[in-house]
Amino acid sequence: MNQYPETLDDEEGGEKPNELRPGDSVSVLVSTRYNPTGTKLILTNMTHEELVALREIWEHAFDLAEPVVVERDRVAREAFERGDDSNERVYRAPPAKVVRRRQE
């Protein structure tokens, strides 16, 4: 589950984040079946330098993990198509992304 500013269509048909006020918070909550209560990052509590470093770390980690994840999904899917249903990946529910609006 992720939380970030809701996006709205702008006049040119694209998306742009809601306007945030200086006291607003932007946070991300990630929960998994192994950690159902989740881990919350309050991004707006970071300094700009910390935020940029965290973004770089996450982008690097995702770049490394993505080909491994794609291959594991492929192997699980092909095994399932052959009748092997022992890989738990084929039973996982799709991820949920939840955007909560700030209260006015």
C-alpha cells in the first residue's frame, strides 16, 4: 500500500500532483504478508539531501531486482502452465496501491 499526493488531470491532459502546503506530509507505507503492519517513511521529514539519496538507493535497488523478479515470475508462470502449482508466486494477490486524500 502506498500513500502519496493524489494526482489530478491538468488542462493539457497530463497529471500533476496536488498542491501541498508547507505543513503537509507525504508518506509511503509499504506492507507485505511478512510485515502486515508495514513500514512507513515520512518523506517530508527528510532533508532534501536525504530524500535525493534515498531516491537514488531505491532506483538502484529496483534496477537490480527487476530482472530477477521478471525471471522468477516467468519460471513460476511456466511451471503453473505445465501443471506444477507448488510455487507460491502464482497465488499471490495483485498488489494494492491506495492513495489517500489529505483532509481539508
